Amino acid sequence: MKNNFLFLTLFVLSICAYAQQNQTEQDSTKTQNLDEVLVKAVRVDADSPITHSNVSKEELAKRNLGQDIPILLNYLPSVVTTSDAGAGIGYTGIRVRGTDATRVNVSINGIPYNDPESQGTFWVNLGDFASSTESLQLQRGVGTSTNGSGAFGASLNLLTDAFSEEASGEISNSFGSFNTRKHTVKLSTGLLNNHFEFSGRFSKIYSDGYVDRAFTDLKSYFLQGIYKDENTLIKALTFGNKEQTYQSWFGLTAEQLQEDRRQNPYTYENETDNYWQDHYQLHWNERFNNNWSTNLGLNYTKGYGYFEQYRPEESATDFANLIVDDSDVIVRRWLDNNFYVLNANVTYKKNMLEIISGLSISSYTGDHFGEVIWGSNLAPNTQIRDRYYNGDATKNDFSIFTKATFKLAKKITGFVDLQGRFVSYKTNGLDSDRNVFNTDADFDFFNPKLGFTYKPSLNNNFYASYAIANREPNRDDFQAGVTENETLNDIELGWRHNTEKVALSTNVYYMFYQNQLVLTGELDDVGSPLRATSGKSYRLGLEVDANIKFSSVFNLSTNVALSRNKNKDFTTSVDGVLVNLGNTNISFSPELVIGNALNFYPVERLQLSLLSKYVGEQYMGNTDNADSILESYFVSDFNINYEIKPKALFKSIVLSGLVNNIFNKEYVSNGYFGSFDFDDASSPTGTTTGYFAGYYPQATTNFLLGATLKF
């Protein structure tokens, strides 16, 4: 595998060398913005044969009134979002093309953010991070090579705040429904002595949540120091978050949903999640000349926290005999982890040739343990905070890549991206159920990508790409006995059309899998979705994304995603018998997703926007069981922004308002579904399969109002 990777790398370089020799004299060398070099290795350009969407700082700011980044991205193509507490703050999630959050590779300044073990992204640990985001890019499909767990449906990379030439300050406050409030202070010194800048942000977000007692309390910070000259940019930054949330991941049964959709089944007053996460990054970008530039990135992430849980009438053996049988107990289950990353890459760019080569090395260590902090009947000699399970994990990840964009003909540009990724994962000790959990697994992956862009005119380009991605199981998968990796083949065909009044992007994709780990619909004991191998499966879709400028005061942004998402020859147990159901729908994969934004600018500096989202019917399991259907929903939001330019004291005052779900729709955006077998003498097999389902209600009409003072 490694030899193949080296051979193909040399092959790419030879193609690029040939392409360089054939550059026309009319091509000119372009310099690069040093801030953009931070994410150059994981982002793509406008004409790249990769399906993507870009979102700027200005676009994020219009609705940045406290809700998490997934909710701010809700109107992008093929995106479906959800919120446990129902109000878009706290534990929120994002799915792209039907793929769950563990398959969406997230990076911050090129540093992987997904938790290495679970592969999930916990936005609750990035409170108000949109206020420190310069831009982001969402790539759909396999996308370009990125760092960390491979993208298996999408990748999302964020670039943090760029340096500011001028000193500035900003105070933002917003208030809204469910006692929601956000307070943000930002400061920048501007460039000192033409070389140095220091900036920072401090934020606090609080919300009671739509669901009863499902509160979220976030305290976050972002601090950055910069040195720059004409060819050097060094960034040292740290950001972090302390969160406390009341649990609401259990959802509601259909009966509870009808009875009171805002109720919370949890009754213990401190059934809370408590977690601290701090990140430290150092980036050094160097431009040697107009052709060569380099980037070095270092990262250390410290995560530490617990959730507290009340459990009635428990067995002594489940708690290492620290309690007496049938005792009530309160436990804290802890995570204590460290994550180190080194990224390095070099870019060569001349005329129409660009080559980026680099590597990423990361090391993760995580301790998992549980403590008994109270019991109605403790065993003799038991001490408060005695541990009833203890386990540790280590994951090392090394990847190396070469990607190149080059001119093949006057109107044709080629793209080749080759990545080798080598993963080692080890665990020792007991899991939370006190089962022995010892894993020692190694994976060697080769992930090639190839594409072409044909540009017949200034306003049109057509592209085609083929990519292969491989991905290792996560911690829950290993615990369930899954040891094989997944493989995804992704074919993308697209057309982009850009004029002064119309920007249109449309594409067809076919993603076919081997050993795809699909969501079963069930949850583990901490609310994380469980997965199972479906064998062969595929996702086939059409995406259309358009921005139409009708006049200087009115435009429309709209996107439509049509898809078929199928498991092939899906087999499951029904009434104690293994049954082949044939082709079934993949869970949580709606066939139709539509997003719209009607924007109106009646006067200078005033914007009114009507946003709408339609998500079609979807199954919460893979068996096409009618009880697992999550109904379609259509919701609309209204957003207003007005900027005042005072003559003194402030540079500007921005007033913002957001009314979510203006038509008061009672809808559910997420849920879970599972089955169980019970003895039944009336059944021919002596066994009958029963089913259960849960739902996460989202907020009815609610609002947020905010003001930002810039000076």
C-alpha cells in the first residue's frame, strides 16, 4: 500500500512537471493571502472539481444571535440540522446528504476537530465560535484530502479571524425566547509597529431551552497574537469553552409528544453534562517568493469533564460491588483526554500549476472512568468517588498527501489528490458496562481523488471527479464487534454558471459503499447513535444551488437536493428469524431537501430575509418499518438586519432580529428507533419482535433580538 502511494505521488509530480512545461507565456504568477494559506491544504478553489459551498464572516453575522454553527448552516444544500433542546443551542447536530455528524470531517485552521475516538463533533464545546470565524467551506462528498478521520459524506473547514490593520472593539448582546441571551466582547489592537496584533473575544451564552429544564450555559474565549511582515505570518491562538447542559437526549415517546411536547423525562435535578475544552494552536506561514510558500501548524487540545446521572434500583455487580443490590445510585462518568497535532505542507504555484504536499501527525490519549458519588445503600468500606470502571485509549494517526491542479489544455484543468493514511487504535480496561474492552487495531488507507474542469467560456464550467475514501470504525463500533473499515467511492458531475445576475451550481453524485456503517436508529446509554454494517449501499442524488439577482433590492437564494439512499439486500432479524428485506432506505436520509432565502433591501443598510426549509419524510431505521417514519416538515424564519452609521462614538451600530418558525409549526427533526424480541407462545417461532421510537421536538415560534456596537 505504501509503495503504491509513493509510486502514484511520483506519477502526479511527473504530470505536473509536464503541465508546467506547457504553460503559456500569458499566464501570470499570483501571490496568495497568507491568512488563506492556513486552510489552503484542505480547501478548494471556485473552479475545482469538488462540490462545495463557501460562507463568509458577513453571512454568518446576520443570524449569529447565539445559535450554534450547524443551525447557522441550515440553509446550505443537502443540510439537515437538529437540536436536542429544541432551540438551536447546546447539543446540536448536522447531517449532509443523509450522512451523520461522525462522517462530517470538521477542521479549524486545518487542525482536525472531530473527537478521534467517537469521530463526532460536539458543537456545544464551541460556544459563539461563529463570532471568531473568518470564513468556512462545506465540501459535499469525499471532497479534497483533509486531516483526521476521513470525510465520508462531507467536510467542513473553518478559518478563524484574520488579522486587523486597525484597532477595533465590538460589544454584542442578544436576548430572546426561552430566556436565551448572548453577550460578546471583542477587541483588537490593530497592527502595532506594522507587525504585531493582539485580539480577543469573551462570550457567554445561556438558554433555558425549548424542552423543559434543558438549559445550556456556555462560557467561551478566543485569544490571538499575530506577527506579520510581507512574507511571514505567525499566529498563536488559544480558544476554549466551559459548558453545562441539562440532559435532553432521551427524547419523547409518541404518547409523551402528544401529551406535552415540551416535557423532559428526566427528573433528577443535576442530570447534567459538564465539560471543559481548551485548544492551543501555533501557525507559521512563510512565503519565500511568488512561487513557494509553507505552513506549519501545531495544536494541543485538553478536554476534561463528566456527566452526572441518577440510576434507580441498580445491581451491585454493575457497580463493582460498591453498592448493595437494588440501591439507587448517582454516578459521574468522566472523560479526560489529550490531543496533539502537527501539520506541515509546502505549496508551489506558478502560472496555472499548483502543487501542495504535506503531512499530518496526531496522537490522542483518553481516559474513561466512572465514580459513585452517592448511593442509597453503599457497600461496606465504599468511599465517595470510588471508581466502578476504568479504561484508557490511544489513537495515533499519520497521513501524507500530494495534490495538484494543472492545465491540461487551453480550457481543461486537471486535479489529482493522493493521500496515504495510517491509523493505530488501542484500548485497555473496562467500558462503562464493566465489560473488558481491549482493542489493538491498525489500518493502512490509500485515498486517491481525480478530477477535471472544462471551462468553455468565462461564465461556465463543467467538472467531473472520482474519489475513494476509507474510514476506520469508531469506539462504539469496536464495542459492538465491528472491526472492518468502510470504503466509499464517490462520482461527482457538475455544471457551474455565473453571470452578473445569476449564479447557478448543479451537480449529480453517486456514492457507493462497501461495509457502510449506517445508523441503526438506536442510541447508546449516553445518547450517541449506534451504527451497524449494511454491506453494500449507495446514495444517488441531484443538487441544484442558485442565487438570482432580480434587481438591486431583491434577490433569491435557493437550493434543492433530490436523492435515493439504499441498502442493498438488507438482512435483519424479525420474530426470531433472519429475513432478507431486499433494498431498503438508509436511515435518516430524506429524498427531498429544499432551502430558500428571499432577500429584500428596501433602503441602504437594511436587509429583510425570509428563509424556508423543507425536509422530506425519512426513516429512523433501515427496515422500512412504518413505525420508524419521521414525518416531513416545512418551516420558515424571518431575519432582519439594519446598520446605523453614527457620526460619533461608534463606527456602526448593527441591529438584528430573528423570528424562527414564524408559522408556529409543531415539528420533529430527529428521533430514534429500535427493536426488541420477547417470548410469545402464539408466534410460530415462539418469539415476537417489538419496536420503540423516540422523538426530539423542535421549538415553535420563537425570537432573538440583538445589537452590536462597533468602535
